[in-house]
Amino acid sequence: MSKNNKHCNSGLDDRCRDNDGEIRQKRGDTLVKTLREIYGPDFAPGVRGDAKLETVRERSNGESLSKLVKDARGRGGKR
């Protein structure tokens, strides 16, 4: 569902919620450059923009997207 869909109940970081109320997870094949557009240029420093989220998570010992975003914000990314 897109954010513009009137059936989308937005949640944390404007992500949609599934029908059961759970926040949808970012797909592992989402590109780092896309995540930098959302979370700021400090997201995943030292990682190429064409790398996938699943690669970043593997390199960071399975950290969640929320933790990765929090770390990026600590370095001066978007709030």
C-alpha cells in the first residue's frame, strides 16, 4: 500500500500498517540510496547506495532498521 492510499493506517515513520495493525517491515531488497532519501544521508555510512538493506543488516549483526536509523540520527541525519 502506498502512503497515499486512503486505506493505509500510517504508523511509525509514516509506514503503513497491515490489516492486523502491525507496522509493515521494509523489504530486504530496498536499496540504501532509497533509505537515504527517507532517513538522511548519514544512513549506513561507507555502504554503496546500490547495496540492499539485507546486506546492511547482515554487516551490522542483524540490527533492525529502527536501530540503524537511530544510529544514523545520532550522527546528524534527519530527525
